[in-house]
Amino acid sequence: MRVAETAVLGSDPANGGAYLAGMATAQDKAVDLKSRGYHMILGATDVPLFKKAVVDDVKSFKLGSS
């Protein structure tokens, strides 16, 4: 996992490289992810909001394609 993380962080998003996102956990805190260069960090309170948005999008897609 560290090899992949290092490769992504070494790429330049401005030149087609990837952004790195992750979820903070008790073992890997948000401040640690930020210090390693993560571009987007989800916290525990963000996950239910993200899940609801995804579920709503899937429902909308299914209703729109029938």
C-alpha cells in the first residue's frame, strides 16, 4: 500500500497525475494523512453523507434508465 501511495503522491495532478484521497482512522489520523500529502481526507462524519449521496445517485440513475 505504501508503494502505491508513494507513486500517487509523486505524480503531479496538474500534469495528469492522480489526486490521493483516504479515510482517517484511529490508526491513521487525518493530520497524518494531510502531512503525507493527501488531497482529500474523509472523516467518520463524512462517510454517512457520502453514502447517502451515492445511494441517491444510484436510485436516480435506475429510475432514469427504466
